[in-house]
Amino acid sequence: MFDEYGFPSDADFDHAGPTLETFVYCSRAAEGVDDAEVDRMVEWSQRRNVARDITGVLVFGSGVFFQWIEGPPNQVKELIASLHSDPRHYDIVSLDRSVEKRERLYPNWQMELVGADDILPVLQDALDAAEDENNIAALRRILAHVSSGPLDMLGRS
């Protein structure tokens, strides 16, 4: 079905699928969070997510996190609670949250870090679709942050 690494092929695709909760969000990195800290976060998450049966992808660039998380609903709820109390980021904007019976989009990625070349259009699309006033305000702050300097220098110490 998908040709990209990390995505299931037709032979691996189970149309019934497990019940998964999906949480997609973006947030701003706190002062001092740099690429090395993000690498440590990803390493720790990969080890922990194996036991929790959580998979997903993390995009970090320009001082902004964008993350897609999927897994068993109880495990994802616990992870969401820990994300909201994590001092390494703020202005957390929930872009999507759902529970459904489906196959994983990232079955082989306990947490994969990918580049952030297209973070600006993703954030703009999220702002265009946002309805909640708090999310709109946070997305505007995040976009202003991303637009305030060269993408390769933001979020680096």
C-alpha cells in the first residue's frame, strides 16, 4: 500500500486492524532545547514506547515540535498527560485526536525523528483548519516564532 520505509505493504495490511488512539500536536520548544536534547528525548522515547506499544513520528525544526503518536488508547492517554507536564515545550496545540479501528501508519517506528523542511506549510494548514480560539492563538505564536529568523538557526543553542 505504501512504498515509504516505515509504512505497511499490502501484504502486511490487516483491514480489521487494532483499536488505536491517534494524537497529533505541535508545540514550541522551551529555551535551551536543542538538537542534542531532542536526540536524547527520541532515544528515551524509543525504548519506552516499545513496552507501551506506541509508534509515531516526531518532527523538530525551527524550535517547533510536530508529533504524530498512535497506540493503545490507555497508553496514549498516559503519554498525552506526560506531554502536558513536560517543561521542554509549551504552546501545545492538539491538531487531531481520535480512536478508531485501523492499521498503524508507522508500525515500525517506536518514535522516529524526521527533518522539518516543510514545517511552515504544515503549521499554516493547521492554523487555517483550527476552530478553537486557544489553538488559533498558540498556532499564531508558533508561526511568528518560525517566521522570526532563518529556519536552520531557530531552536538551536
